[in-house]
Amino acid sequence: MRIVQAEYLLSAPDLDICPDDGRPEICFAGRSNVGKSSVINALTRRKKLAHTSNSPGKTRSLNYYLIDDSWYLVDMPGYGYAKISKKEQARWGREMKRYLLERQTLQLVVVLLDIRHKPSALDEEFLFWLGEHQIPFCIILNKSDKISKNKASQQEKAVARMLRDMNIEVPVFAVTANNPDSLDDFFLFAMDFVQESR
Ligand SMILES: Nc1nc2c(ncn2[C@@H]2O[C@H](COP(=O)(O)OP(=O)(O)OP(=O)(O)O)[C@@H](O)[C@H]2O)c(=O)[nH]1
Ligand SMILES: [Mg+2]
């Protein structure tokens, strides 16, 4: 099972502009620069569907991609980007929380973390918040090409421990956007969420 068709639909600066056709959606969230847009490109096997950049803060709205005419991938703006004013960050934070809580068609939140680093306080807060609000989510540990297999499995264990401490039970997938095949297990898991909702 693979994505055949993927096209950019629209960029929604806030919740009120999101599509209202009832198609199910999966969103990608996480710190700025962690590779959300790159993973979307890898999943859809398109090089430039979602804009990626070396400088964080590239994605500033909810970007909607229509997949196989039946569901949406949503690229969220990254959090923790220091160059945006505090006021703007707070506004975004509120808008994103509203999206995550109120979006009826949202089936699954995919939280990306950088496999090389310990999750930041912001990451932990976000994961806790999702758990608290019983929003279905899973975790992708991205950029696994940047560390050894050994180190990667240590990091996976550390994240599993952190989740246990928060009483959260969700799947964790170690991947790299540089190798689309590394996303296979994640993709199978995610597909259950868009299919169930149809
Ligand atoms: N080596 C390696 N580089 C990656 C990987 N994923 C992303 N990158 C690089 O990391 C940088 C940021 O990637 P983006 O996909 O733009 O990150 P983002 O999370 O969408 O960032 P924002 O839109 O700012 O929130 C780019 O230079 C990517 O090429 C990966 O798995 N391995
Ligand atoms: Mg992006």
C-alpha cells in the first residue's frame, strides 16, 4: 500500500479556513526544523511537495495536502521557533491547540522528535497535553540516519521511559526522511486511522 496521488490544496492561517468536505486528516506536529515537511515529502515520495528549509520556521500555516483524493496530510508550523515574537508564538499556540481540540476530522497527530536529542521541555509539555486531552497520537523519531543504530536504540528506550513516566502508551517509530522505506511501519499504522473513519 502506497500513496499514489498527492497534491497541495491550501494553506490555512487559522482553523476557520480548513477544508470542510469531511475527509479525514492526519497532522504532523513538532519542534521547528525537526523534519515534518521532509517526512511528508518522503511519505508521498515527492521531493518538493512540502517546502523544507535549513532555517527553521519555514511552515507558518496549516498546509493541506490531498492524498489519493480521499484524505489529508496536514503540515503544521513548528513550535519553539525563537525568532518569532512572543506575542505571535502565543497566538499560534492558541490557534494550534484550538485546531487539535476542535478539528472534527482530525484522526491522528504525528509528533516528530529528533532522535539525536532528548525531548525538550516544550516537547514533553506537548506530549503531556495530547495525553491529557486524549487526542490520538504517535511519535516519529526522525533523522535516524544521523546516528548509529546503537545510539538510536538507546534514544528509543529513553523516549519509551519518558512516555511511561507520563502514563502514555503510544507507538514510537524511528525513521529518516532520507529513506522513504523507513516509513513503512508508520504508514501502515497511520492508514488504519484514515480508513476506519470512512
Ligand atoms: N539528515 C537528515 N536531514 C533531515 C531529515 N529530515 C529533515 N532533514 C533536514 O532538516 C531540515 C529541516 O527539515 P524540514 O522538513 O524543513 O523541517 P520542519 O519540521 O518542516 O521545519 P519547520 O517548517 O520550520 O517547522 C532540512 O534541512 C532537512 O533537509 C532526516 O531524516 N535526515
Ligand atoms: Mg516545515
